[in-house]
Amino acid sequence: MELALTDATFARLAVTGLNARLTLEAPPGAYRLREVIQEAVDGRIATTLQPLEIPAPR
């Protein structure tokens, strides 16, 4: 995701943060979801790894 922000919007998001949503379809099962964020100015990277269980339909 790339964002083109005005200075005012950037300043607001620097304080409040940014929520993003992505919908993926996957069959039931156990997964690991890795999120990777790269800071645009100096290229620093942060990652998290989240376990995720998608239950079978009832």
C-alpha cells in the first residue's frame, strides 16, 4: 500500500496512527499471518507473526 498524503494528513496520522484492512479468502485450517511494514524515509522494517485459525463451517 502506498499513500500520497498532504502534510496536514501526515501530521494527523503521525499522532493517531493508520488502520488498514485486507480481506483474504482461505480454506479452514491453521495459518501464520506475517505483517511487514517498511518506513519510507530510511527503510526501517518491522514485522509481526500472528497465529490464525480459520474454523470449518458449521
